[in-house]
Amino acid sequence: MFLFIFIAVPLVVAGFLPIASRVSKKFLPDFLANLCLVILVAASITTFKLWPGAGSFSHKIFWFGDSLNISVVLDGLSLLMIFIISSISLAVGLFSIDYMDKYGSRAIYYAMFLVLVAATNGIVLTSDLFTMYIFIEAAGLASYGLVSLGKTRDSTEGAFKYLILSAVASSFILLGIALIFLTTGTTNIKEIASVSRLVPKLSVILFLAGFGLKSGLVPFHFWMPDAYTGAPAVLPALSSGVFVKVAGVYAMSRVFFNVIGFSYNISSLLVYLGIISILVGALLALGQTRLKRLLAYSSISQVGYIFLGIGTGTPLGIIGGLLHLFYHSIFKSLLFLNAGAVEYATQTDESTELGGLGAKMPFTSTTNVIGLLSAAGVPPLNGFWSKLIIVIALIQIKMYFYAFIAIFASVLTLWYLLLIQRRVFFGKLKEQCENAGEIPFWMNLSLVGLALACFWTGVVFAPVILKWILPGANVLVEGIRSSINTFIIGGS
């Protein structure tokens, strides 16, 4: 039953929050939600310590002695994702204590927040494709509610676009699962993998479109800037750091590597989409002046690095892709929360109206520098190592042009993020910033914690790779080996 903690505990607390808010509208929702997130972080660390380092184990739900057709499975990849979900959610939860003062009911906010956390944990732990779809839908609905909390025209428009496109993505995914069920008679991941040669090619296309929309890959990226711009900054921090990684990157990788079977065509598609996303996202970010919109395009670019690494299909490339997934969840959550801190202090995230905030907000200015240098891949911060490994993996398989684009896009990233840093935090103090001051304690604690994580995980990158990334990479590599064996057996 231990693994069900990651799904059951946030759901139970989410259900209890509206009742708790009748007693205390601020303290109890803040306390209960963040206590729940602390428990999840502790549970993920405990699970890591109990993890044997290889293989997988599963738990089934029993009701009065009878086994239900519901089970959860943990392996090296899902363990990595559980830790990312729990730790980033805690950072966002702490930031929310002060940040959400102007966004209405805390109980409603935290309830949707915890439903999103529970659903993303469910996506990672499920052993069944249809159950994965149900959790993806639950997470999508919670995300839609969080986007709409902005209560502005931008947030309403972004929420509507997100709802429609999320529904389209979910429809693609559901159709892909239905086709697999019609041809194989099952939705169990392990059972489908054993007969993967029966999976229709149309399912692959449907999954690519569905998960591509969820992850914001080009050309499925157009919802992300609008959804992130009008939403409270905690939503893009949580979505970019957690939901996009799980419902998009993780789900696509799991399906293509461990269910359908990895192939040259899939590899080529992921590499092409990855490199296009890297370049398009970086170029579109150059022309943005609103902080959250710029960071949304930057996220599209950074997600491209993840798919570029994983798409190579080589062990080194997969390690680089998963490492960048881990690192990006940290530094992009930090950057979005920094944008939220600026908006909290000045009531705007329009960079042309800002300037000289470094003197007023020294902690925020410093953590933003650390986040942008990590995103650009400047050593010894964490983003450097993941990008370096991806570039080396590309050079190993003689994809020199793609390696050049990856490096070039990193230079562009450094360029546009430094421009924003100079415009917002340096220079002459503008009128909009005269009454700004340093943000409250809990918001600062979250920013400082994420900034330290950017530095620490970069300095000790080797243990991070060996203990956290390698078990997850082995899961995907094993999927490639199984695909090759299945092909050889089927061909013979």
C-alpha cells in the first residue's frame, strides 16, 4: 500500500480542504496543503532508500480481501518522476503561502493543486494505458482550473484555449488506446509490450500528436504561451516543472520505449521535433517582453532538448535527456516563480515597464541570475551538464549539425535571458518599481531553495546521474533492447 500514498494522501487532503476553510480561511489550507507536500517528499526519499536499484515492483488494491483491477508499478524511471513531482510541488506550495493572497479562496486553489499532484503521480505509477488516460484527464482539468484563477481577460482566454486543445490532445490519446485495445485485447502496459508488433501505426501517430500537445512540442506548442501568460505564476511553475514533464515527456517516452517499441522512425521523429522546438522556441522568445510569455517560449525550447536527447536512442543521449528533464524542472520553476515575485512586487510582468529592481529585490535578482545561467547552460550550474551530455551524444552518432543547433540555441537562451535581467533588475529605477520591496519569507525561501538546488545538482552532477538518472535511463534502454529482440524474433 505504500505506493498509493502518492495518490491517496493528496486526494484526501484536497477533499478535506473546503471543510477546513470554514474554520480558517488562510492558516489551515496553507498548513495542510504544505504538510501533505512535505509528506510526499519524505515518502519519495524513503522510497528511493528502499529501492533495490534495478527491476520493478508493484502493488495491487484489495477491497475486503478481493483484488481490484487496479495496480501501481514503480521502476527507476517512475521513481525519478515521483521525486521531481514531490520536490517541485513543495517549492511551489511554499511560494503560494504569500503569493496567492489576491487570488481568492485558498482552499479551492490548494484542492486543485493537490488533485493535479495526485493525478501526475497516478500517471507515473499506473501500469495500464487507460488508467493513465484517466489520470491525464484529471490533471488537465485541475490545470485548467488553476489557469483560470488569474481572473483577467488573458487568463480566461488562455484557460479556454488550454481546455479546448487539452481536450483535443486527450481525444488523440484515447483513440490511440482504443485502437491498441481493439488489436491486442488489453490496455495493460506489460501485456501490450509482449505483442507490440500488433500495435497499429495509426496509434503511434495519435500518441505523437496527443502527447506532443501535452508537452508543448513544436508544432503543437501554440497553447502554452497564452495559457502561461495570464495564469498566476505558480501554475506555469508547476505545469512546466511537473505536468508537462509527466503528461507529455514521461508518457510519450514510456509508451514509445516500453509499450509500442522504439524504432528508427520514432527516433527520427523525436529528434526532428526536438531540434525544431529548440530553435523555434528560442527564436520566438527573443521578441517577447512579458516575463511569463518569454519563459513559456523558453520552455518549448528546453523541452526540445529533452526530446532531442531521448530521441537519439543511445544510452548517453537518454541519460542526457532525462538529466535535462530533471534539471529543467528545477531552473524553469525557479524562473517562473521569480517572474511571479516581480509581478507580486510591481503588479506587472511587462519588462518594458520595469527597471532597477535589483536594488529593491536583491534576493530575487540573485536567484534569477542563477536560474537564467542554469537555463543557458553555464558551468558549473546544472543546465550545463545535461546539455553537454546531449551534445556529446549527438557528436557520437555523427549528428554534427544538430549538435551545432543545440549549442547555438543555448547562446540565444543566454542572450534573451540576460536582456530580461538587465531590463528588469538593472538600470534606472522606473516609476512602476518605486514602491516595490523584497518579497515575503516563504516566497524567498522557495526561490533560494530552488537556486541552491540549481547550484548543488550542478556541482555534484556525477552522483545525481549515478543514483537518480541511470536507473531511469536503464528502463528506457531496456525498452529499446526488447524492441530489437521482438523485431528479430518477428522477422525470423
